[in-house]
Amino acid sequence: MGQKRPLFYLPGGTKVLIAIATGLAVMARLKAAHQQLKEVATALSTTPEEVVAAASDLLAKNEVLKKQLKAATKALMAQQAAQVLASGQ
């Protein structure tokens, strides 16, 4: 049996694939760093009052999401309990 070749075979095979993967990882890190810089620039141009309002809004949304998650968890547990009881286990 011969060796499997990558879709694009190039001399140096594995080294080329590692270089491509490394390049993609570097690009992903650069994009993330760029996004962080944009967020910092936005934060620097934001007034303290706007930051407090945004934080309060996030906290309120977090509380709503926690309540929804708790309700969904209880409903799922009740459904699972009903299935167990129905199966006679």
C-alpha cells in the first residue's frame, strides 16, 4: 500500500502542510488582536456614563438569561422524570 498524499501534493509534503496550518493560526491570532484593538479604541472613546449604562444592560440581560436557563433546565428534568416514570423504571 502506498502512502496517502494530501489533496495538494507539494515537494516537502508535511513541512508545507505544517507551514500552511501555522500561517492560518497566525492569521487567526492577528484577526483576534485586531478585534481587540478595535474594542479598546471604542472603549477609549466612550464616556464613563455610557460604560456604566452598557454594563447595567449586560447585567440585566445576564439575569434574564439565567432565569431562562433555570426554567429550561427544570422543564428538561421534569420531562426526563416523566419519561422514566412512563417506562416503569
